[in-house]
Amino acid sequence: MSDAAQPTAAEVRAAAEAVKTALDRHLAAIERRSGEDDPAVSEAFNQLAAAAEAYDELLYDRYDEVTPFEIPSAEEALPPYAGPEEPNAISVLIRRDYTVAEPQRLLAQAQRVEAAEYDDGVDADDAAGTVPGALGVLFGEFEPDEIASRHKEFGLEEGDSTLWVTAAEEPPEAGEWLESPFEHIDPQTVVCRFDVSAVFDDEEDSDGEDDEELETLDAEK
């Protein structure tokens, strides 16, 4: 980078002050949070991440130095919210992954549903006779939330899941997004998100194992 393109010392100092301010706001949001998933804490976190990243870049450009902080990437954290301040519409995007752990149980449950819908107990198409057909029968009969709460009864095993709430100025026209419902989602319109993954449990277990090891070492001293 040429000297003319380098940030000034004053710009680096201003970025450092912005990080200090964002730290204070983040701590204040945590201290007055209303619950485990308080959106104010998430917003303060994103603002802190953005301020730290900006400072890190300026510091490197000016002095060829870096900070010891790990800045979340776009894949790890949402960008700061930039949607409407008073949205008139929201969209709820949900993804839940399952493993078909017990196909025979899945087929049996779907066949019970079909048997209850037909007087002779047999569907001419026998949709429940295959795994894809059985999935169609069960998801057509039960709400997704009910399947989530009863997944073991249907021979399914839970995987990762996520829920995103996005905001918009106006609701979309009827049928506008039906052909591609999950495309063109602007991360900056996400008000909040909630993730569930076994990887979080693994991280907690790993931390616990480290603590136990430290306790053992301390006891041996």
C-alpha cells in the first residue's frame, strides 16, 4: 500500500476509541439484558465485532500490526442490522435437519395415518410404502412443530436447526416468493436468529474436560 493510501494516525486512534465505546455498549447491554436471547445484546455484539474489525484493518494498514482478537467472519456472525426501524412485516425462516434413524418406524407411522384416512385401510397409491412417500404423508398430516416435538416417534433423529426473523417495510405480494422462498435474503434485515447444534454441546463438554484436567493437575501438586 502506498503512503498516500495509508490511514492517518488520527484515523487509527478514532477507530480505537470506537472499539472502546462499542465495548462499553456491549457490557451495558449484557448487564441489562431481558433474557438469554436479548436482541439488544446481539446488536451490541455485532457492533463491537464491526468496530474491532475496522480497527484491526486500520492498525495493519498504518503500522503493520494486528490485534490479538479473533474477528468473527460473515459466516460466523450476522452483520449489523440495517433494516427498517419500524418494519410493517416480518418473515420467519426455519430450517431443521433430521436423520432417518429408523425407517421402519417412519413407514409404520405413515401407514397408520393412511389407514385412519381410508375406510378400507388401504390407499390405492400406497404413498406410505416408501420413505419419501412416508415423509410426505407425515409432514402433510402434522405441523412441523409437532414433528419436532415427537420426532423420535417418527423414527427421526434431530440435527442442526436455525430460525431467522427478517424485517421488511411492506409484506410481499401473494405468491411473490413461492418459486424460490429462501433466496435473496439480506442478512442485514435479520432482526434475530436462534441456532441449535450439537457442536455447541461438544464445545461445552470440551471446556468441562479441560477444567477437570486442571483440577487433577492442581490436586497432584
